[in-house]
Amino acid sequence: MSRLPLLLALLATVAPAQRIANPFFAFDNGTGRDQKVPLADQAEMLRRTGYAGIGYTGTQRIPEMLEALESRGLKMFSIYVQGNVDDNQPRLDPGLGEAVRQLKGHGTVVWLYIRGQAPDGDTRAAAIVREAADLAAAQGLRVVLYPHWGFYVDRIEAALHIRELAGRPNVGVSFNLAHFLAARDEANLDQRLKAAMPHLELVSINGADHPPPAPFADRDWDTLIQPLDRGEIDVCSIVKKLVALGYQGPIGLQCYRVPGDMEENLRQSMAAWRKCVGR
């Protein structure tokens, strides 16, 4: 009797491998934002190196950046903007209202970080998120909270809490590998990803070493943010965890303070990304 029907039946019970098909973009701190590289040159560098687009910073020159990107088939995935719970600082980037009007129809996310300190910080942070969310919703856009180590919203747990307090349906959260490592929370990676997944809309990754047990110091960024092909941590395994949990959204390459030639760094990181996808 042929064993083929039995073999086919057994193969049918095996779940297919999860394919990594998430769009992969680069932060503009890796394309020359701080060196004031012309926007068109930044977009061209991304096209040459194979990225799907950019994570942009601030609310200025958005139409010019959109034109540079979209004329090359690329996307502005996010704008990185500030909120602040301090009394002596603007609650939100004052250019946000005009920025979201310019971004209507482009599918760009408002990636919001919240800094400062205040006794009633949660109440203030939730109000900031509601204000940003309402501006974005009027243009069909979404807000995603960016946990940034050392800021008011510093962890995934804090982002989820403020999101719930804000009570707006167009608000999500993000997972940022470097800031997660800065929080010394590696032991809880699986738990944090599962908790975030229902509201996870953006992810940032980079090559990284495991942080030392000591409290965070500014010099740690040099080992917590490296090109994707470097570092002790198997970042691809983290991406695979995210995909296995159902994450289908964009993934950005964090490039803050990475030394060396920008374009070569982008090429090396893209090669590591493609290797991960191939695995």
C-alpha cells in the first residue's frame, strides 16, 4: 500500500512558515537629517539602497519630502513629533495641525513621543494624545505612541496605559527595540509583545548588544543602536516573534548616532534585513 496519502495527510497538519512581508523603512537620522542632506538626496539614497520609505522628523517641509519620496515610489511612513507634560513647554508641536492636513491621503502615521515631568502627568499626557488624535482623525490619520527611554512615556506598558486613558480609537502603540533594551526589560520580551499586539502599529529595530545590568547611561546608545548586521542580539528572531504573533505593519531602522558612512550603513542593514526575510 502506498504511503503517499499518509504523508500528504501529515504535511497538511503542519502550519505553513510565517513569511516576513512587512515594509522596511529607515529613520531620517540615518539618511542625513542632522547633516542637512537635501531631502531629494535622502529619498534617492533610500531608493538606491532598497528601502520602502522614511520615518520623517518634525512637521516642516512635508510637501517637499512627500514629493521627493513619492516621485521615487517611496512612502513617508511616519512623522516623529513631540508632546510635553511640562507647564513651560508647548503641549504639542505647533505645526501638527498643518502637517496632518498636508498628509491627508498619504497613509502617514503621527509617531508621538511625550516627555517632561508633572505630578498629574498621566492626565496631561492623555489630554495631549486626545488633542493629537483628534487633529489626525479629522484628516483620516492615526497616532502611534513612541515609548522613549527617559521620557514621560518610556515603556510599552506606559504607552498602553496612556492610550487607554486617552480613549481615542485612532491611537496605537509601538515597539522600539533600542528603548526596550535601555529599560533592561529583555526577560519580559514575549510578555510585552503579546500585551502590545492588539494595538501595535509600528516597530523599530537595529543591531544591538545586550545592555549591561547597570542603570542606563548615555554611552549605552553606542551599543544599543548599531547597523542591523552587527551586535550580539538575534534581531531576526524578534522580528519572527512579531510576525508569528500576527504583526503585519511597517518596521523601521533606527540609526541614531550610528557612526560611519550613511549609505554604507544603510546597505549593510538592508543586506541583513534581506537575509532575515530569506530565513
